[in-house]
Amino acid sequence: MATQYGISGTTAKGIASSVERGVSEGALEPGTALPPVRRLADELGVSPGTVATAYKELRRRGIVVTRGRGGTVVAAAPSVASRRPPRVPDGLRDLAGGHPDPELLPHLVPPSRLSPGARSHRSTPRLARLEDAVRDWLGPDGVPTDHVTFAHGALDLIGRLLSVELRPGDAVAMEDPGYHHLLDLVTALGLRTVPVAVDDQGIRPEALRGALRGGVRAVVCSPRAQNPYGGCFSAERRDALVDALQEEPDVLVVENDHASAVADAPLRTLTAGGLARWVHVRTVSKFLGTDLRWAAAACDPTTLARHDGRLLLTSGWVSHLLQETVYGLMTDDGTRALVARARETYGLRRKTLERELAARGIEAHGVSGMNLWVPVRDESAVVNGLRSYGWWVAAGARFRLASGPGVRISVAELEPVDAVRLASDFAVVLGESEATYGG
């Protein structure tokens, strides 16, 4: 659609600033088309080259994208205005958020004593005992643990690495459908996203090879509990992916094991395949608490040096208070038992809903993790239809690049008895949708 916002400016910088202001204030919404270069140049009395330079800068910064003949439009998740999920309407059961069940999280008890004195931890940024605990956590799963580091969550670490390793315009292979915050992050960094199709075993080798041939500089993937599709690497799939990646030793492989302890599936890690550039990332938010913004990573020595060098120049270190809290929980027998119960519970809830949907002829994907991906013909019709029955699920559009439509259902708080009712309501909604839009 044509924009009604009055873009101003007589220089490339001024025009870009005007568009950015319109986006950040909400006057230019995601998907809004900007005027063609020559038309805007005529309106502002500047040369087409000035407008083209402004648009190029906006693309570089992830504020707009170019769609060929479709022109230049505001990005779906512009870097100056984070894309947030729709607010859950009052009275609806929220199955869209993807959050863990609060009843299956431990009580967070921060350390009773602060670090003594006002001093810098830059010389010793990581607690040695937590490093040891991380090695004990990752090592049995086959992840090499010679080099480990910490960050303020997986997105923090991945964003830091991509900004150090890549330059605006470089390409990153991303799962499709994939985790929407990661997709948004790559765009916000001014990088190009190359979709890589997934199935129940994770990213597809032929799709990965295509992305590698296209010149991607990094690959971001999940070995299990893939969000939103729920895929999990089989041994055969892992081996096929390693074979493809070994042909491109300069490509950074980012393995995001975000659900780890509650994924309800074994880890078959790419990092055990002798890759040159790699990092394995784990967070604890899904099973220790969403407020624990902490991630552990194992990586090759070059990646460690580049990550920690940039961390040193910014926040310097991850709070030792936070590290103490994580260590206390990770080594507590009661917490370990609770995490084991959470893993079993999430697996039961996911499998129950998948079985109930299958009994009604509804295809769903989710062999691990907390989510099910259900392919549908019309996302809006299904989301709105389920809303009328009291359910709120996530439309798949924010997870997709080139893949087909679907909806994501988070099962973390869905008891088996509720799964039966949801599956029945889903079947009715699909029937109504087909009657409206054609079966």
C-alpha cells in the first residue's frame, strides 16, 4: 500500500532519519511500501541517487527490505521497533507464548551475599565452579568442552557473534520455519536471511547444501526441540549435515540447544563432527526460570576469542550474582528432580495433543520440545476460529520465510484432558474453514 506518512529531508541522511522516525513512532508500519525512488526524489527536490543512498542505508540497518518489483517496504521486524506477539485477548487460554509451566520451575533464591567490595571481574569473568558444572553438563552429550564461555542468553551470544564475524549484507542460513526472534535479530543486524527447510529431523541436508553453495557465512540451527517445528536430529541426519558443513570450513555453525534438559530427546550434536568454526549454545530459561538471562556456550578457540573480546568491551562479564544463582540451581538435587519431571510432563503433553489431533485426521509436527506445528491452509481463519472456542494459538507468519502456512501450539501448560477438547475444537474449526474457503 502507498504510505501516507510525509517523508522529509534533502540529504540521504535526512531522508533515512525521517523514515526511521516514522517507523519508530508507528506511522510507518511493517509492510508499508515506501515511494519509488524517482517519485520521492521529485517530491523532495533531490536527485534519485540521494534517495537511493538513503534506502540503501535503511536496508543495511534492517529497517526496510526490497522485494524486487514489489518495491521497498518497511521490514516485518524493523530494527527500531521490535516485533512483539499480539496481546492475548481477555478470557482466552494462551497457547501461543511458548513459555514453560510455572509449576515446573524452581524457586529462584539469589545468593545471600553480594560479591565483596566494588571491583571489576574482567580478569576473572567466569566462576570456575560454574565452568566445571557446564563441562559436566555438556560433555556427556558429546560436545567438546575445551573452551567454554557465558553470555546474557542465547540471543545475546548469537547476536554478538554474528556482529563480530559478519558484515551487513552477508548471508546467514536460517531454519524455515524458525524462531521468530532469531529471524528478527539477523534482519536487525543488516544481514541477509537464507531460508533452509526443516522437517521432523531438523534442517534438510539438500537445503543446507543449497544455502552453502549460495555463499552463506553462518548457519544457525537447533539440534532438538526446533522452534516451531519440533524437529530433532537423527544420527543419520546429523552425519549428513556434518558432511555438508565440512566442505565449507570457514562457515560459522551456531547450534542453539535452547530447550536442552527438557527437550525430551537425545542430543546428536554437530559439534562432535570435527568442524572448524562452531559454537554450541544452551540457556536455562525453559527449565530454571525465564528471568535467568544466562547462557553457556562451548566453541572453537577462534570463536571464543572473538566472542569474549567483544564482551570485554561491552558489559565486561556476566553478573557473578547471576552465575552464583545458576550454579546453585544446577547443582541442587531437588532442582534436578524437578527438571526431570518437567521433561517427562512436557513430553506427555505434547504427545497427547499430537495423538488427539492425529485421531481426527489433523497433521501435526513436534517430535521434541514444547511446541506443535500444525500446517493449515489459512492461518487467520484457524487462529480466529479457535479464538471463538476460547483458545489463543500463534499464527505461523512470524516464524516463516518461504515455508507454507501453519500455526504453533505451545503445550507446556496443556493438560491431557484439555488436549482432547482442543483437538475436537480444532477439527471443527478446520471444517468451518474449508466450508468457507474451499476444501
